[in-house]
Amino acid sequence: MATLPLLKISSLRAGIDDNSILKGIDLEIRPGEIHAIMGRNGSGKTTTANVIMGHPDFEVEDGEVLLEGKSLLELEAWERARQGVFLSFQYPQSVPGLQVGNFLRKSVSSIRGEDEAKGAGFRDSLKQAMESLDIPRSFLSRYVNDGFSGGEKKRFEILQLMLLKPKLAVLDETDSGLDIDGIRTVAEGVNAAIRGTNSGALIITHYSRILEHVMPDKIHVLMDGKIVASGGPELATKLEEHGYEWLKED
Amino acid sequence: MDSASKYLDLGEPSRSSHLWKYTPWKRVHPSGNIGEIPKLSKPKLSLSLLDGDDAPDGITLIEGGKNEVDLPDTDEITHSFLEAISENSKWTLKVDKGFHSENPVVLEIEAGDEASSCHISLDIGESAEIEIVTKVTGGKDWFGLLRTGEVGSGAILNDVLIGLMERGTMLRTDSISVGRDAHVRAGTVSSGSEKTKSDVRFRMGQIGGSVRVLGSILSTESMHLDHHIEIHHDSPQTFSRLSWHSACGGDSRTVGTGMLRVSDGSKGADAAQIFHNLLLSEKAEADSIPELEVMEHDVVGCGHGTANGPIDEQQMFYLEARGLNKQEAKRTLIAAFLNSTLSEMGSERLHEWLVSELTKKLETLES
């Protein structure tokens, strides 16, 4: 029997404040696969990420989003997180007063269970993940995203990805605002969390550079709320060279 | 004139002043009859280290008051009233000159089941370095606290008052003088009494003084917590920051009024105050009035501000996306909001202790 898709999105229509943004999206990610969505500003990329995570401001008009065959749409965001959905935010929220170390323990405990958030096991995996992302120990006593640089915020999102070990990671423009070294570090973090596992990832990006390091299995182009092209890594190269206009002409 | 006669001479304070606008005097007077000066019980006071060990030599609690000079002007009504009712309940907390302790000292005041009050004089010696937590517990009826005192030149004092009364009313007046180059951090953590009327004042009458006043206030159910803070810059090169965070739930009300006074001649003064209110329910109310009186033009800066708002929905979503359910996310954000000021009140050790005390209160917060 064929394994269920990790993520299956069918005929998804969604919007915000009575404005339809997604106009029928179909997408399927199988376990172990990394897909990428590219598209211009306003094409619906971030809306797709928010709808998968369950942002309360977005309304699903039609369609279905299934994680391992189970519908996500009736679940609250925290229930989706506990089912294994992770969103790396384009603009992570700062929470002054909440220390990073405390936040990570709470989050790991909520998603992976109390035992995973304490003891030497947790400390070791935290230390290892922080070292691989070049995050200093002092980071743990800072407040969540408060006064972080753009690069620190993105690395912190990937640190959470590595500790939470989700089934599905959605990365919303995690590469934006990063320098070349930062992109490489983030890409290595994504590869470490997803490659060789049964998890999957959906990378939302404007640029092909992160894709050179992650090498997605499939790339989709989103335009005006619809996927207008899908293909292999060569699609990213074509978009880099010719932009999006040729897709309009097609 | 003694304190009792002085109080009786003053009459009822006008509600036109900010100090009495939100909490009329008769509402916080022990009997409500403002012409009465009741005889009250003495609370139990004890001094120990934060870990429960005996307080070390160099810090002592002595029964009886002391003469003090250069205190900031305070509200005459509450000051004279508290002085009068605490005539037989006076204490001096003395820290020797040059005394230094890494371990915070706890002054526990067990307010008791009946109405009680006390007057504590702080006598912080020159160049002493110490953290003092005044913890008010018990207190089912009414508790009055008058704190006066001096922080000696070059001393570094972290002074935190944590109000954990079971219910009832707390009336507090502080009048503290800060010496040359002395540094004071004064924290207030309030979450117990049903009604609180507090008036905390500092005067920097000598060059180089520094005062940082911080508040972490949690009001729930139908609490009414009214705090007034005044900082007087009466000397050059003095520095002050007032940062006050109040989280209000249920149908409670918090009031925060601040006054920064920079007198003529206080060149190079640097003063700022900010009040933040987190509204946790539709019925909760928070009022903040930050005021400035600046009589000197050659200052580094004098600023004030206030911000009110509910819990941020985007922060909620961020925490929910990390697996915290709605109630956990809300509690976490309230704790973080209060922790922003709590974490500035003293050492890491003191902070951990304060967080554990406040966490117990947060666990009882209605969802």
C-alpha cells in the first residue's frame, strides 16, 4: 500500500478580510521531500504558510489541508503544532520578558512531551543545535527575538525547528535578510532537520540561493493565488534568469 | 505638634489632586471614618537571608525609630496618619557602613488577622551594598506601612517590596533620601491585597544619585491597586528611571501616577518614566498619569510616556504555533510582561525568587 502523503492540499481557497488570496491550490509533499514555493510579492506565499499553521485572521473558503491524511483545518494553531506542523515566521514576534531558554523548554515540553524538555538529553541536543547554528550560549538568557538582528531571528527560528523535530516544516522567507554565510547556515540547519527523516518541508522564498544549498525535490511557482508551474531545481534557475513574466505569457 | 494632632488638623484631602482622584481617603482608611485614629495591632517582623539562614552581622532590625533629615516631601495626610497609628510600632533597619552581602536579606512582615501597622526607618550606611526584600504576608484586614530613611553616600541598594496579603487593604507611604553617588533600585511587586494605596517618594539631594523605580503589578478579580511614585531631583548629575508594568484582569482597576520633579540648579539631571498597562479583560481598567515638573533647563533629558493595550494577538499566535495552548500562551505573555520589570529589580538570585513568588499568583489567575 502506498504511503499517505505527508501534506496534501486540495483546491484550497482562502483569504483575509473578505479578500480572496488563494484561488485553488493543489500541492502534495511526500515524507522525506522538500518542496519550495516561489513567487512575486502578493502572490499568496505567506497566506499559504499562515493557512497551513492556522492563523486566526485567515479564512478558508474552500478546499482541504491534510497532514498524513488527517484534516488540519478544524484544529487550532497549537493543536496543529502538536500534530507536527512548524512555521518558521517571516517576521518572528519579539516577546520582551520571556527568556529564550525558558521559551524553548516550554515549547519542547508542549510539543514533544515534558521528558524531552529536561535533563541531559535536552541540554545536549540544545548545545549541539546551537553550536551548529553558531549561536552563543548567552543567547539563552536574552528575551525572545527582543533586540535580535535579522540574522539572529532567522537562526533562532531554525534552532526551534531543530529542537521541535516537526513532521512538516513551513519556512516563510527564512532566507530573507540573511548574508551568504547566514543562508548557508540556515540551509544546513534545514537539511539536518529534514534530510534522512520522514519529515518534509515547504520552503517559501524569493531567491534561488537558499535552494542551491537545500536542493528541493520540487519547486512550485505561485502567481495570483494559483500554482502556475511546477518542476525540478532547473525551474529556480529559469526564474532567476528570466523572472516571472514568461509564466504570464504561457 | 504631634502626628495625631497634625493629621486631625488636615481634614479630608481634595479629590482634585491626582493623588486622591481615584482612591478617596475614606476608602482606604481602616474604619472609613476619617476623623478616627484607631489603635492597631503590631505586626510580627523577622529578618533572615533569602535561603532562610539568620541575617549576618552588619544588618540589624532594632525596635524604635531614629531622626531623619532631607526626606522628600510626602503627602501629609497619609504620612501623619501612619506615623500616629504606628507610634508604638517603630523599627529601624540598619545596615552598617561598608557592609556587603551577596545573599539578599528578607524582612518579613506578618501583618496578622487584625488591622496593624508599622513604621520602618531604613538606615543604609555609606558604601554598603545590599539587596533587601520586604515581604508583606498574611493581613486579612488592614495593614499600614510607613517607610522612611536614608541611603548613605556611595551605597548600592536593591530594595524590593512584595505585597502578598491574603486580602484586605494596604496603605503604604515611602519617603527615602538618596545620598551622594548612591544607587537605588526600588521594586514593587503587588498582587495580594484587595485594595492598595501606595505613595513612594525618593529625593536625590546630593550630586550623582541614581534611582530606578520598577513595578510589577498584577491585579485580578475586583482588586483596586493605586500607586503613586515621585522622584525629586534636587541636585546636579542625578539620574532616575521609572518603569511600571501593570497587568489587570477580572473587573479590577490599577492606577499609576508618576511625578518627576527636577528643581532649579539640578544641572545634568536625566529623568524618564513610562507606564505600561496590559488589559486582560474587557471590564479591567488601568489609569496612568505621568507628570513632569522641570525647573532646570540644562538637563540631559526628561521624558514620560504611557501605553495601554490588550494581549497582542500576534504574540499569542507565535506562542500557539510553538505548541502552547491558549491559556498557557496567555499566562506566559502575562508573566513575560511582568518579568520585564521584575528582572531589573536585582540579582539573578533575587529574580528567581521573585518569579517563583509571582508564578504562584499567576497559577490562580482566571483563564
